[in-house]
Amino acid sequence: MNEAPKHRIGLDPANELASDHSPIDPRDFRNALGTYATGVTIITASGADTKPYGITCNSFASVSLNPPLVLWSIVLYSSSLSVFQNASHFAVNVLGASQQALANKFAKSSGDKFTGVDWTPGLGDAPLLTESVANFQCRSVNRYYGGDHVIFLGAVEAYSYSPKEPLLFSRGGYGRFIADDR
């Protein structure tokens, strides 16, 4: 790569995380992050009212193999934040290439996102979406506050997966993985 960095950060460390002191343009930063393709997941949990809740999320990552830990994050102003903060367990449902409509459905704030969706209760009653490529059933272990998000750390207590093709997201759109068979 021969391009010079678009932004250089030379901030006082005491003010580095304060958004009003950052020289980084949030929209342009989002565009730069969008060049990194991610998988698409729906994170689910059961609320105190025993209703199923879920949100589309692409901020999912593995943390550790031993012990098996994963993380994901949610924006601070999400209407579902308190559900996940109070749930003992959550499930990470990795979506398949044919599940774009489901990803869009769970990305919107709406009443009952589970209407017409096949699922079964997992650990802690966290919904496991029937047609997902993989799911990870996690005990909520900790959470951390980072900027405008809450980062959840989960201990994986059970998982399953299939050979189906995963759904990818990059540059604001969905795509597919095409293996290089060289």
C-alpha cells in the first residue's frame, strides 16, 4: 500500500477519547471501517418479561479458544441494551448467505421481530435461530464500556455449525465469500 495515512492522530492522551477533541470525521471513519468485511449475526436473549429479543450485529469476534470466549458490542442508545445487560445468557446466531431479509428485519427497531421466525430456546432461553449457519450459546461474563458502545464478553457453553455459506457485510452492503481454489 503506497497511500499516505489520511488522518494522523497527535492528540493529548488525556483528551484522545473525547469525541469533541477528535480530528477524525465520523462518517469518513465509518467508510474506512466498512472496507473490512465481516460476518453478520443476530444476537438474541430472553428478557425479564420472557419475550425473545434480538438485534443484527457485525461486531462479533472470537477472543480466546481456552477458555472459549467471544465478544460483541451494542450502541449505548439501543432500546434493547437493558435486555442484554440483564440477561444471564445470549446467543450469537451466524447468518447464512440466503438470510439478508432476516438481517434487515432484526436491524430495525420494531415490535416483535420474531413473528414468522423459526427458533428454539437455548441456554438461558436465548433464542437459537433455526436456519443459522452457526450459533454460540454464551453465558454473559462481563461487559466493558468503550466510546458509544457496550462490549459484551461471553463464555461459550455450547455451539453448533453447518457447512452452509455465511452472509458477509462490507461497504454498507451484503455479499458472499468466494473461495480461491488455487
